[in-house]
Amino acid sequence: MSDPQADYRCIIHIDADAFFASVEQRDNPGLRGKPVIIGNPHSRGVVSTCSYEARVYGVRSAMPASQAYRLCPHGIFIKPRMERYKQVSDAMFDIFDKYSPVIEKVSIDEAYIDVTGEDGVGIAESIRRDIKRELGITASAGVSYCKFLAKLASHSCKPDGLRHIMKEEARDFLDSLPVSRLPGIGPKTQSKLDALGISTIGALSKMPEAWFVRVFGKAAKRFQDMARGIDNEPVTPWREPKSISEENTFDDDIDSMDCLQGQLAVLAQNVAFRLRKSRLKCRTVGVKIRYHNFSTITREHTLSEAVSSDAEIFHRAKALLEAAAPDKPVRLLGIVAKGLVPARSRQASLFEFHESPWDRVSRSMDELRMKYGKPVVLLGPCLKSRASDGKEEGTG
């Protein structure tokens, strides 16, 4: 079944550059700029990955290590340190969690992130910046309206790049690519298509439906759709989020309660939107206040009913902010939603499902936000938000 919101989706594909080799070069600066190859050249094993300096000599991942040695005998061969790579991977996925709860783990160094309704390019750049600053390695990012195009985009701009493929650009981007770039087309299928005179995705997209059925069988619809830039496959989270939060560090400290409430309203809308996009509600709302001297306080309140609407989350967070009565200039403000539970279907029994009028309002707001890629309807207190160049951050 197609996704009725597919036209509005914004998906990021993040892929660390030469991940294992980059970690080795980061941990040992003496390896930077040198051909690093992860593998044992005196075994029957294969290359796990290699630095871009080694790729100049034709070395590639999954190549027999002995062949890599023949191509690059002066290369620095290193035994994999999987425990170390896992530590860096976990830290990278913690960065992803800051920006969206909808994360699909593809491998130790690769993921899809659904940021529908938000600035995908801006978030992708923020993620790349955080990875470089916090982990000392680089990652490439692709942004598009579907998963396979986001992945093609990230691979087309490696290393350390960012590419955005919009829907109106998709066919031009795809048409000249070899058919082997479509997910699921391996060497065997590629040879079969070559024999039929089909070498590019553009040529493949022009074939009739009956031809696809004859060549691909049960997978015909999938390949026909992808060749035409259609992919409604959702981002499937790899784990259940424990919390969803947003923070804003201000360029200038704020000492006005009105301004703080305005900033809180913006944060509440973002948290509520991410909750609903993940089909979740929260039972606990919390606020985080960091003062100009870096002292930090947190306050939380558990509700009798799980909520996910902008207004209800803001109302509770506002009460917590007022009760905290900040008495010093504030440099950071945040909201967290915890105690997450699945949002039930609207068709559930009235005795099992609580829906407030604000839930219906929020759904209408979501449709507009996904269509235009930014909040269109704002809570009234957002207008009191002081203009700031501070960066919005999320954790979850």
C-alpha cells in the first residue's frame, strides 16, 4: 500500500566516510594522509574498508586482502578493532537521536533518518557538523523524498559531501545512471539487462509494465517504480525511542519570562510534531533550564493522560517553567517528552482512547507542516519568541 504522505516526506541517508579507516586515522594522527587498509594481507580474508588514499591504487572494500597488497604494497594494513568501531558507531547514533526518533539502522556506520516536516538539508548539515566536531571523522549525507534516492544522493557526493535531490530533479538524476545503481540489481541481473540492451535507469524506466513482469516477476512493480523515482518504503526505526526532546542555546542570554515562554512554545511544537510523526504520546513532560553561569536545573511532571498535542505539551511545560521561576539570565532552554506510549488508532473504542480537541487541531497543523516543510500554524506564545540565531538541538 502506498504511503498517503509520501509526497511530503523528507529522508536523510547518512553514511560515514571510510569508517573503520577514518577511526584508525583519528586515533593515530600519524596515519592521516596515508593509505590505511583494514585487513590482513597474509590471510584469505578481505578488506573491511580502506582510506581514500588507498583507493587511489584501486583498493576497495570486500576485495581479497592479498590482492590489495599487490595493488598497494606500501599500504598500512591494520587488524580490525570492532569493539572500538562499535563505540564510535554508538556515539554517532546518539547524534542521530538528537534530531529525530525515526532512525533506521542499515549498518554500523549508515542510517536513514525521517525528518518529514523539517528542514532536511539544514538537519543533515548539522548532523555532519556534529559528527566531525564530536567524533573527529566525516560523513556524507543525501536528502530526498524517498529512501533509495537519499542513498544514491549520499553516495554521489562522497567523501564529506551533502546532496539534496528534489522530486522535480529525480528523473534527470536517475536517467543517466547505470541500472546497477538500483537497489536489488546485482551482477547477474545487470548482465541479463545488458543482454537486453538496457544499461541505464532511463532506458529501464521506458519499458512497459508487461516487460517488467516478464523480466522481474513478483518484483516487477518495485523495480518499475524505482526506475521512475517512486519509493514509498518507510523508514523503519531500529529501536523504540525512550524520549524526544528539543533544546535551544541562545546567542544572547534571556532574562524575560515572556521571551522564555515564546521560545518554549517553539520547542513544544517541535517535540509534539516529532511525537505524532512517530505515532507516540508521552506521559511525562519536562523542562531544562541552563543559566548564564552554566548551572542547570530540570523539572518534570507526569500527566494522568498521555498527550501529543502542541497546546497540551506547551501548557504543562509552561507551568514547570513558571514554577521554576528563573532568577538569572538563561542561556539554554529545553523540553523533553518521556514515558512514551503508542498513540492508538482513532477507530478505537471511545472507552479505550482519549482524544482531546487539540489532537484534531494538531493533525491539521501536521498536514500543513509536511506540505510546506515548516510550521505554518503557530501557538500564540511563539510570537513572543525573541529573534535569535541560537541553534535548535534535539536529543532522544
